[in-house]
Amino acid sequence: MDAGISFCRLDVTEKIISTKVSKGIQWAGVAKKVGESKEWTTALCLGQMTATAAQTKVLGKVLGLTAEEQKWLQVVPYKGSLPTAVPTDPLIYRWYEIVSDYGTTIKELIHEEFGDGIMSAIDFSMDIVRQPDPKGNRVNVVLSDKFLPYKTY
């Protein structure tokens, strides 16, 4: 970013992605330096999470971010990274398809097991790993969310 030119969080996200590509950086390596999971760190770098000052200093060193760009990573972002209601990217669309096909089943089974409530996207963790399989590698995604029951009043 040139001195004197105003920019925003999206500009910082684009710089992070550009730097990652040009330097051949892996998200897992960035996450290790930040001290958080690769899943959370990637979400942060893609503009969906809020960093601490210490985390932004690490990211500044790894990704060549200026002090002003680092400050943008500490601003609470507008959540939701999809450009359209129905995603067009094939991989993201498959997640949409999973929820479309199995969403009511997931809801029914969670309510049966836990009662009336929701899964938290705040008290949440995710782990994505490669699962070797002779028929072709599988993507193993584990989502762990806190259950929040509805209260009566």
C-alpha cells in the first residue's frame, strides 16, 4: 500500500493472499507462528476473525504488513465471506449441498440429543485433515460447537 492512500480490511486481506501466493507460504506455517489453529488463522487472514495486537505483530513479520495494515486485523470484521446467497465455487457449493440435503437431519438429531437450542459459532473449533484411503484420500472435517439451549423467561 502506498503512503497516503486510504485502504480497508479487504485490501489487507488481498495483500495477505497475494503475499502467501508469491512467497509460497502455507496456512499451517502461519498458524504455527501465530500460535493458533490453521483453521482459525486462515479465517483471520481471510478477513473473518479479529486478531490481538500480539498476533498482528507476528502476521506483520510473516506477511510483510505495515503497522497500519496490522491495525486493520484488529478491527471486528463484517462476518460472512460468501459473495452470493447460493455459492458458485464448487467446493463451497458442496457444503451448501450438504446443509441443503442433511440440514434438517442434523437439526433433528441435535434437538433429539440436546433439546431445544442452537450450536454456537462463537464457542467453536474446527479441524480439517487428510484421511488416507486406498480408494482416494478423504477430507475429514470435525466441527465442535458449544450447545446453547434456549431459556424460558
